[in-house]
Amino acid sequence: MNTRKTYPSDLSDEEWQHLRILLPRKGGRGRTPKHGIRDRIDAMLYVVRTGCQWRSLPHDFPPWETVYGYFRKLGAGGDWERINHVLRAGIREQAGREPDPSVVIVDSQSVKTNFEKPDVKKARKKRACGYDGGKHVKGRKRHLAVDVMGMLLGVLILPANFSDDYGAKALLQQIAFVSRWLLFIFDGGYDKPPLIDWCQKLFGVTVLISRRIAEHGFQVLPKRWIVERTFGWLNRSRRLSKDYEERSDVSENMIYIAMIHLMLRRLHH
């Protein structure tokens, strides 16, 4: 019986029961694990929310090697992305919408890393970073696609020196195509005819470029604030305030975990 005190990042009983049925089932063979899956999930949420290192997990959680090994196992199997997809459909149905969206909003965010310089050899292992000349940030770019509720459709992390249109193409190709897609919304940085033509020919959708009207000053652009709000949600997790991960696929799974936690809280208040 687990007698440890709860942390603010822990799942409630209702949230855990919802998530438990979405996790992959263990095979019938092998010994019974010493540490429960719920404790391992709570430990992952603690890392993402507080930003601590894996090795700095409190002692009342399972050993960090156990937690990290299960985290990587779920990531390798694509389970984080699958769970995000199921919970997003539940959030949309709860709001009276269709499970699959018809509008896709794409944007990128440049974040700093703790790497000294880009490494071509490490790029093959998804560990490279770059320099974004526009934002003056050395690190990586988070390319996000969200629906009109701000729920995550897909994430792709690339070196910061990769262009926005390249990242948008790569991201949209890896998202499972939905026949209900009718509209793509980009900001002015994606206003390039080759990208617009590519979206129209490949997906048969309308492309809307949300342009800034005034040169200076803050203004709320139609539909553009939705994806910016999603970036704000992610920044609540200290582990995502900066890209601390060596591998970009690990960073992507961290983002999926943060969104999964948010959606579970919304589904069960």
C-alpha cells in the first residue's frame, strides 16, 4: 500500500483510472514489478512540472532508472502521442465538437538549449541545435499544430536554424491526415507561395495567413492567440521553460506529457 504524501503534480484517482486504461498492457510473462505504474507516472509528472533532474527525484518515488526506463519505453512505442490523441478527442466531445478537427493552427517557438554549439554528427542522433537569426536564440524550434481549442495535434522539434516552412511541412506530414481538415492557419512568417501551394495540393485545404496589421505594439490576431496560449500552457511546466534534453524526441514526449496532464485535469476538473 502506498503511504507517501501526495504532490501537487500527482494524478487524482479519477485521472489515474482514465489514464490507466490507455496505457499499454503488460504481457503475461515475467515477474511482478516492484514499483507500481501509477507511482512511475506520478514521478514523470513531477519531473515535467517541477523541472528537476531524473536523478533528483524524491526518495519516496521509485528509483529514477525505473521511472526513466518506463518513460523511454512508452515514448519508443508512440504511446504518449496515442494517448494525447485519445484525450484530445475526449476534450472536443466534452465541448460538443467533432472528435477530429477541421482547422489546424501551426506555429513555432525558439527555445534555448544547454548545448555549446551545433554538432553535425549529433544531428543524426537528433541531438543538434542551431541559431535562429530572427529571434537571436541558439537552440531548437518547437513546431506545434493545434486545433481551435488549443489542444495539441502534433509536435516536431528541430534545430533553430531550420526555416519555419520546412518545419511546417515536416510536422504536417507526420500528423495523421484527417479528411475533415478544411483550413490551415499560419502567421506572417509562413507567407511563402511554395508552402501555400504545397498545402493546397497535398491536403486540399484553404490556407489563411494571419498578418500583423500594425508595425509596432501588441495586438491580438484572429485565431493566432490560440496557439500562443498553448505555448503559455507548456511554459507552466518548468522542464519545458528551456530545452534541457539531449534528444529532441525526448523533448517531444515531454510536451505530450504536459498536454496529457492538462487534458486529464480538464476532463476531471
